[in-house]
Amino acid sequence: MVVVRDEHDLVTLLSAGFPAHGGAYLFLPRGRREESGSPLECACRGLREEAGVSAGHWTPLGSRAITLKSPAPVHLFEARGLTLAARELTATEQD
């Protein structure tokens, strides 16, 4: 999961409609970890795919389980030094 900060220190949130859940939601960019690859590589890929953004500076902010039902850790990073590019949505993200 990525906290994306621009040169004015503003945080970027993504928005997507989820009609089955009653509307649109705001969320931080994130990626799903592949079998190979580090949490940072996953965060970089997720930011590029979902937001069309690359970052020149990454800071790890820690890892935590974010729900009581799942002990799976979520790795959080701060991204700065942003460059815009085309989004690279996967087939399941196209909606």
C-alpha cells in the first residue's frame, strides 16, 4: 500500500465505483504480492498500474495486519518524486 505525496505534501487517493457495495470508494494505491518480488517491488508495480505514477524516492513505513480477521501483513510505503505516465490496469481492474 502506498502513501503518495506530491511536491506540496498532498496525499493522493484513488477513487473507484463499486455499485455492488453502494457507491464509490477512496483508497490508497496498492498491489498484490507475486510469489517472487519484494513488498517494495509490489508497491512500485501497484502504483504504476493503478495510478500511472512512478516515484523516485521510496520510504518504508512499516508492516501491520489491518483487520482483526486476517493476520496477513500490509506493507506501507511513502512515495515521493513523482512522474506521471499511462495507467497499466490489469484485466480485473478495468472496471
